[in-house]
Amino acid sequence: MSATENEIEDSAAPLIEHLAELRTRLIRSVIALVIGIVVVFPFAEPILKFLVIPVEQVLREMGDIAPELQTTSPTEALFAYFRISMVFGFALAFPVIGYQLWRFVAPGLFKTEKNAFLPFLLASPIMFLLGASFAQFVITPMAMGFLLGFSDVATLASGALATVAEFIPSLADAVPSPEDGISIKFNGKVSETLDITLKLIMAFGLCFQLPVLLTLMGKAGLVSAEGLGSVRKYAMLGILVLAALVTPPDVVTQLILFSVVYGLYEISIFLVRMVEKKREADLRAQGLWFEEEDEEGDDPLMAEFDEDDVEDTKDTTK
């Protein structure tokens, strides 16, 4: 066997090992997700009732004494419960899934990189929970109040016209009677109402990941505070498009999502700047930071290591 073939086999063996480990981690993550879905499914109905509380409150304020949601197919309630089980089952299984992700990437990281990555892995579910809570208790009631208000417009208009007709008899013929047509009334479907609620929860939960993602990228040197600040106008445009896509056709909700996400963007710039200052302080302490910059304004130069030095450093820091 030639030397080239030996080199190919030596390089293929670690790849096969990594793929085998990846398969093992994915299988364990899927098993955890399935267990989470099975555990959550018996509680899907109470979770559904909790998610539609904003709708219930709005309907009661509109005068509906006994608000209800309906199903229009035999499978609608079942699929609604299954969707709830999928979302909350994933949330329940996330610690296991996150641990499997950590175990897969940790062997390839320096010790300092491990210490940097782990806090972000812990902060991610916390920020998602904050975003989901903000959506459920603040945004969803406002969105439902705005959207369901249109169901009562026809009734309010008829009542106002009838009141005016008492003082202006000539308008009496314009007041609609029960025989003139149908009235607009909200008969909510379980699937459609749940769809709006889950979209808002997922949208705000994921948007609250922005500081975690950008700070992690800043720590890895992929973005800088100056770079993020220079693209503010493009970020604002992207956030506006995102708000229009993931929220109901409600201008108030879209403006709130834009304000929240843009605020998180500014917080991210501040956090990235703090990361850069800390990295600069560490490099100064090690004597690896140089103030000189080239003519194009690149970042300050750092001391260069050859490949042997990098490998030795990695072995000692793991």
C-alpha cells in the first residue's frame, strides 16, 4: 500500500468516528424529543386553555359571557394537541438536546473556548423563555384585542345608527333589521387561534436570541461592535420585514416587535463591545496586543504562532 493511500485512510478514520458520534448524538436527541412529546401530550388540553386566555379575556370584554372555540373537523383538536406537544416537548427536551450538542463540539474546543461557549448555551433557553412570556402576557392580548375588535364593528355601527335615527327619523330606514342580512360574529377555530398564539410565542422567543447569537459571534471574532453599528439602517429594514412576516396584520404588534428587536440589537452591540474590551485586556496582559494598524484600518495585529505552537497550545489548554 502506498504512502498516499495510508494518508487517505488515516484522514478518513477520524471523519468516520465523528460521523458515528454525530449519529449517536442525533439519535439521543430524537429519543429525548419523543419522550418530551409523550410526557407533554396528556397536558396538552390545559396548555391550550392557558394559551388562549388572551382570546378569552378579549371576548369577555366584548360582552361574550361564555366564550368558546370550535373545531370544524374530527381531527382538528387532535392535531392542535399534537402541535402543542411538539413545541413544549422540544422545550422539555432542550436540556438533553443542548447537552448532546455540547458533548459533540466540546472535544474540538480550547479550554478558554469551552468556558466561553457554555454560558451562551445556558443563556439561550432563558432568553427564549423571556421572549415567549413577553409574547403571551403582553403582545398576544394586544393583538387579539385589535383583531377581534373588527368582529364587533358591524354591531357597533348598527347600534350607533339606531341611536342617531331616534333624533333624525329620516335615517330610520337606513337602520339594518335582522332580515336585511347577517351580522359579523367571531366563531373562533381552535387551529387558527392556536396558530396565531404559537407564531407570536416562537417569533418573540427566537428574536430574544439575538443578543446571545451576536455576542457569541463577537466572542468568536466574526462580528465587531463597529461593524454592527455601521449597518444599523440595514438592520432596521430587516427587522421591519421580519416584524411584517411573523406577526398578524396588526400595525401595533408589528411596531412593538420592531422596537423590542431593535432594542435587543443595540444591547447586542453593547455586549459585543464589552467582549472586545475584555479580549483586548487579556491580550495586553499577555503582551500580544499591538496598537499599530495598517493603512486600511484593520484590527490591531496580534503575535503570530506557527502551526506547531498552536497544536501545543491546544494540547495544554484542553
